Amino acid sequence: QVQLVESGGGLVQPGGSLRLSCVASASGISIHTMGWYRQAPGKEREMVATITRFGTVDYGDSAKGRFTVSRDNTKNTMYLQMNNLKPEDTARYYCASRRAGLSLFDTWGQGTQVTVPS
């Protein structure tokens, strides 16, 4: 069983930066892909960034050019460096993981809140 714990959220002024972390507890389980998703009140969940075990990354349109996803497989940890934050980035950010052989993310964390006031 995989458990994911996010940290690093908070209140930041527009133009500021935050780094989110997601630690996966996955004893004996190989995690293929990890991802960051976010959901703002009244809006659908959207993909922010994903990264495979081999370092292949993908970004949602809102993250391109401002956010960077990275992963330390030795620590089972994924990061999201967010720069030039905007009020529209305000959301709860969730970490997700997908085991090898699965097509959908099958484990989700509880999320961490990011707030950028307007």
C-alpha cells in the first residue's frame, strides 16, 4: 500500500515562490509516475505536473514556464517548485501516484493548501 504526504503549502504574495514536497511510503511497491494536481473551490481538478520514475515530465498549461517538478527516487519524494505565483494559483494541491502497469493514478494524498491573495 502506498501513502502520500504533502507539505510546503502556505500563504504567499503574488510573485512569490513555494516548494511543495510529497513523500511516498511505498514499501516493496514500485511507483512509476507521480503527479501534482490542484483544485480550487468551485472548479474541476486539474493536472499541474507529472513525472515518471525515469524523469519524463509533463506540465499543465497553467504550470508551464513557472513551475518545475522533480523527483528523488532514493527518497521516494517528489517536489514542485512554484515561481511567480499568481492569485489564480490558489488551490489545494494534491500529490498522486501510479504504480507500474496502471493507467490511472491510484493513490492520492490529503493535499496542501496554497493561497495567493489578490
